[in-house]
Amino acid sequence: MLKRYIDNRINILTALWVWCALLLIPINSLANTDLSTKFEYTLRVSVDYAKRESYLKRSGDQPSPYEKLLKSVNGSVELADIVDTVNFSKNQYSIRSIGTLKGAIGLALSSQSLLRDSIGKRTPTGFFSINYQEKRGSTEPFESKFDVNKNRLNFSVNTVQVGSASVQGSLLDPIVIPYLFIGKSFPGKSTVVQLTDGRSIKRYSLIRAESIDFPFNGSKVRAIRFYKTTSKEDPTSLEVWFSEKEHAPLRYIIGLKDQYGVTLQVDLKKMPRF
């Protein structure tokens, strides 16, 4: 009788273990998703140059040589092609983003590129950006790099350190944001984001909004919109539409400060293979 009691207990515990394991499989498989693919986008720009001129008048700054090209922008025009090479492994990630100017601005600026690189960790709670680098055309490159010993993020321009900041919790950068939910569940309402742009660290909420039928490649796919909170100190706006199935970024829109008078819209050309 004792043996039967023990065997029954073992069978019950085994069943519970298997049941719990089955419940955890989707979570673990999402958290440990391996991915190696390319996301190709079209970048469009719309310009309210009156805002830029008003800012220049107030600040006394001089316009850059190519800004006369922005005055000719009527409505929304294609500005660049962007290719993101995304590699996720169990505990690490790397993303290289190359944006190449096209059209009149591309010709005027000799088809200069926007180069961005992000390398970091993947943890159960999300991403952590270890090293973010950005170079815009012929300008000097800037970088943020995490010092694990001091728990600080160091900022540099052309390899010369210009500042640092302490880091608490997770850390993202601009390249990671579109891929924030690949391999993990969407938050129910909102998620607090700590982000570095290579020059500073900012915190804001990424808020879940409506679910819609989003037009994509001649058909419609179900998508969820998230948007960033803004403030007087951080007026830049951000909206991202993620596909419900793949959690891939279908579109994101960035509204820059009035000093630029520019809105950027980035659209995914086609869904890559996962």
C-alpha cells in the first residue's frame, strides 16, 4: 500500500511537472527565439519648413547648406532606403542599420548613409544595449558604451569621451525599439522604456493603443499601435505599428522637434522570413 501511495504521488508530481513545462514552453521559446534576417524599409519625409525657419529666427542659428532642398519638399517624399540586419541568439543580439539617401537630397549629398550599430544582451526582462554607434554621412561618429564595472554608460564623439550617466534597469537604443516585442508577448497596457540615443538617457512610457486592420503589401494584416509619451523636455513623438502575428514593425513615425520641422515615416517593404 505504501508503494502504491508513493507511486501515485510520483505520478501526480510528474504530471504537474509536465503540465507546468508545457505551459512554459511558449514563454521560453519566445524568450529564446533565434533570428537572423534582414528588414527592408522605405523612409519618407514630410517637412513643415515654416517651423524650421521660425526656430532659426528665434535662435539665431544659421541653416545648413542643404536646407534649401527641404523647402522644395511638397507633401511626403521618399528620402532613403533602410536595411536592418538583425541577429538574435539566446542571450545576445546585434543589429546593423544602413540608411542610404535617394532622390534629389541623395544626389546633393552624394548618397551619404546613416550607419547605426547596436550590440547587447537579451534577458528575460528584455533587451540591454551594451554598445550603440551612429554615424550620419560625413559627420563625426558618436557612441554610447556600457561600463559593466561602474554600471555607467559612457558617451563619446569620434572616440573622445564627452560624458557619462548611471544606468538602472534595462536599456534600449533607437535601433532596438522596432524589434522590442519580437520573441516576447505584447504588454497589456504600457511599458516604461529607458533609451539612449548615444548622447544621453531618457525615460518614457510606450503605450498600447488600438488594434486595427493595417494595409500592408496590397492586403491587410492585424496590427497593434504603440505610441510614446511626450513632454516639454522631450517633445519628439513616436508611433509604431506591430503585426499581431510576427510582432514585426510594419511602420513607425517619428515627429521631430519644431527646430527641425520634419516628420519621418518608415514603412516595411515586405515581411522577412522568421
